[in-house]
Amino acid sequence: MIRRVILTVILALFALAGIGLGSLISAETQPPAAVLVYSDSDRQERVPPDGTSLTLGDAARLHLAHAQLDLSNGTRLALRRHHASPINGWQVAVALFEGQANGRLQPRGIAYRFSLLAVGGSVEMTGEGAFVAYGLPNGDLLFGVTEGSARVQPNNAEALMLQARQGVQLTADGRAAQTEWAVLRAAAYRLDGTPLALPLHLTDSQGITFRFTTGQVVSVPSETYRVVAQTAIPYIVEGLRLSAEQPVTLAFTFGEVVFRLSTQNVTASLSNQIVLRVAESENAWQIVLDEPVIAAPGTWTFFVRRGNTPEQRIEAVVLTGRQTEVSVR
């Protein structure tokens, strides 16, 4: 009788332990939802790990477990895995079909594996680090390590390890060609020295454009680039050679332009805004009169339109760290 009672108690304890362990496993396998936050608004979108392909209409940031990816407009990707277990730790897998992803991983003190999947193979990172990945239309993947290390596994070749300032072109047919990547530190400043966060575009000799933001430390394949710090009146650097041997630091110090109405032929009923276009650019910007506009130094040709009035052509010289006033009819 006593033995039966003891056996019953033991079985009950095992049952309770099983319930507790099951609850623990269940809790640990429930990751925070992957969320896509668009840069131009507060719009958010949950991303299920079911492999559904997404094509971004605008730039966005994908928040994952212990990681985030900054994605450029037009990027096409799918979330394949996003879960954790007490045995294997966190498993996150993203398929990048086309477009750019700037990633940062911060798995501190936990088991973690981040996989970037491509047509020709995969790249894995298991610790803290940062990377730039670019999916080309032909299925190739350009991948470079900014911080940390990564393991590249081509479908039809041996695996290779990458350290900071190293990269790879993982071809669609499963081959890998290791490449050297350059590090660029680019900063932009207002007239008063205040830092600016501006879109930074680097276009190589093949027409591939990498997109970043000033104030970041970024990596790109060693190449010659056209660099643009994008504003209404942009800062442009032609023929900048970047190599893995020597990090490059760029400091863009802007001036300002203030558009003011001339005292002649002022029509008070018209808007206090103008449409501004810079020569050799198709972009048009809405500018408020009497408010400073960030402008790169140089000699500029502006085309300005106010309301329904004819477009005006205006020449102006902008100086570094100076404010220039431009009169608008």
C-alpha cells in the first residue's frame, strides 16, 4: 500500500515537471513578431515566416529577433524561418531575391543563427555583426561583411569564411568568388555644424547603386563610384575610388539657399511655395519661400515656378558654410 502511494506521488511529480517543461518550451518558441516599418510613414506590417514573397514599394526596416534589416525601395524578399527552441536557439532565415539589405545582428549571450538565402547558396552569421547584401536581377548575390564574420555556403562549391572588409559574389549557378570590400565613413553637416542624415547613393561602373544614409559606416565592393548625398540641391562626388586597403572618410559641408520674392510684381494671392528643379535633374521639389534649403556648394542653375506663373531660370553660386539669397519673381 505504501509503495503504491509513493509510486503515485512520483508519477504525479513527473507529470507536473512535464507540464512545466512544456510551458517553458512553448514560451521560448514564441518569438516576437517580425515587423516591417516603412521609412516614409508610421505604417507597420507584420511579416509571417511562411516564405511569402514581399516586394517593397518604399524603403523600410524589417525588425527581427535580435536583428534588423534596412531594405531599399523595390527589394524583394521572403521570411522563411523565425523561431527559437531550448536546444538550437534562435533560427532566422531570410531569402533575398532582389534589392539591397543592410543588416545588423545583436544576439548577445544566446545561441543564434541568421541565414541569408539566395538562388546559388546561403550565408550564415552566428554572432554580433553587420553586413550589406545586394540581390541582382540575374540571381547573383553580392554580400560584404562590415563587422563580425560570416560563413558562405555555395550550392556547388566549398564553404568559405568572410571577415570584416571581405565579401563574395555568390552566383546563381552556385559558385562563389571572394572579393575585397571597402569601408566608407560619410558625414554631412548643416551650415552651423549640425549633423545631417541624408540619403547616400553610391553608383559603380556597372550601374549598381548602393543606398545608405550619411552618418553610417558602410561597406561596398572595391570599385570607382559616383557618390551623391541626396537633397534638393545635392552634393555629388565623381570618380571616387574605394579600396579595402584604406578606409575613406567623406565630410559633406553644405551651404544654404533662401528663396525670397522680389519686391516687384508680387502677387499676394499666390502660394508661398515654389516648385524647384535643378538643371540636369528630373526631380522636382516643393520649397517654402523664406526658409533655408540645404544646398551643396557650387554654381547652380535653378528652374523655379510659383503657382501658374511661367518657369524662371535662375543662376546662383552656393558657398560652403554660407547662406545665399535668391530672388524669385
